[in-house]
Amino acid sequence: MNRQIATYCLLALWAAIAASCSGIGGLKEGQTLYTGAKLELHCPEKIERESSLRDELDEVIQPEPNAKLLGMRPFLILHNMIREPEKKKGLRRTLKYRIGRPPVLLESVRPEAVSRLLANRLQNQGYLHASVDFEVIHHKKRRAKVVYIAQLHHPYRLDTIHFVPDTVPPGRAIYRSRDATLLERGDRYQLKVMQQERDRIDLRLKNKGYYYFHPDYVFVTADTTSGKNRMNLYLEAAEDVPENASKVYRLRNVHVFPEYTIGAATDTSIEYASIYNRVRYYKPAETPLFRAKALDRSIFLEPDATYTRDAHRLTLNRLMG
């Protein structure tokens, strides 16, 4: 134990001596330490919610450089100070690889790929003509950073939102859901909001009995030919909606197995214990008869009723909660 304490103290002394080092001492010939990235956004107008936009863009700027503390890189310095351990376990390996961190090299950065990802994220935020370039800036002592320069131009905004009238399901149900739309004229186009709108329509239809409907069956057409960075949207049912997703489903019978376990077979042909509010409760050997009445408060699915996803989820949450 005393030997380990002495080792820790010696390492702390070495770290203090090496505190002024930049952490490049362990680099091989020709290697350059990557010190991070800078993102510049250039737009002819004020950027809406710039802080949140930058947070989203920062997610794709990889890799992360070696962490700094008080202007130094202590974990990199610790990694460089300790020679390569011979054993797969032990204090030396722990200090070098679990506490210490190897250098993040410029060679591991892929600025071309990062630039494409940044441009894609900007386009998803309505800056459809955004472009991103980069510049690698080399500093003294074999260090370098990458500067990403994004040209945003004016964002596209929603103009008219059309829910295409339809006389057959499920297009008719989509059209009738238009009053609760998340899309508003003048809003900046955002792919995330478009996905949320499709999810909203999907839930609306599932609550109308379209059990097999899916957000992918909502077809959205964007028309940008009007100019002035305006976008007209048309929402309707896709042409290839499967037959089962075009049907409204009703519940026939509701069966409850109080002692059911996942993977177990269910047999509705056996004699059921009781019927309460038209719901059939199947009685295991030791289940008391009053169990049906106790469970009834958690059952929101009704026989002969149209299927709704809300009732389905609420029933599962109550029974499993």
C-alpha cells in the first residue's frame, strides 16, 4: 500500500513538472495534434434560435480534441508520461489508458465528411442552399485546428399548407385532421417539425381505428417554384398505402389473462372464470374471483368499439405500472 501511495505522489510530482508542456511530447514524426474546431455561420439575416442551431451542428463536429484544464491537457500529459505497460491489467495501464488519454491527431479528422454533415443539418433547418467549406490552420509546435465556414443564405419559410381533399380512407381521415396541424404559415421549414406532423397524423388515424397505419404513409410534396424562399406544402395519403393500413379496425372481444407471462401461450378456448363489463377474464388456478372487478378500472379497451391507440397505451400503462 505504501508503495502505491509513493507511486501516486511521484506521478503527481511529475505532472506538476510537466504542467507547462503542451502535450505534444509523445507525438511521432509527422504527427500533428488536433486542438479542436471552430464554426463560423454567415447569414444575410439574423439567425433564429442561433444557440440551439449551433448546439445541433456541434453534435456532428467530430472527433473531440483532448480535454483541457486551466489551459493544459493533463490527461494527455499523463498518457505521455507513462511508458507502455507490459501487462493487460495493473496500475500503469489504468493510469495510461483509463485516466490518461492518447493524443487526438489531425490525421483522424475527416473535415470533408464533417462539412457534408453540417450542410445536411443546415438544409434540414430550412437553409436549403447552405454550403460549408473548411480550412485547416496549423500552429507552431505541431498543432492544428479546423475552421468550418457555413454560408446559410435566406431560409425557406412555409407559405400555404394544403391538405389534399380525398373521398376514400385513409386520405379522408388525413384531410379531416388539418385543424390540429403543427405547420404554420411563415414558419421556417424544419425537417424535424415535418416528422412531428407526420407522427401527429399517424396517431390521429390510429385513434380512429387505422391500426396498421404508419407515418410513412403520409405523403408530403414541397413546391418551391413560387420564389422568394417560400415553400408550399401538400399533404395527402401515399398512393401505395397497403390494404390493411386503409381499414378501420374494431375490437371484437377483449381477453385478460391476469397471470400472463411474456412468451407464454394463450388459450381462449378454455373455460373463462368470469365476464365483467363484457371483458373476459381467464382464471388461473389460484386467482380469486374478485380479481376481475379490481382489474376493470385499468381496462380501457371495450368490445365492439373502434380501436384507439390512446386506449391501448393507457391500458398497458395501468396494467404494467
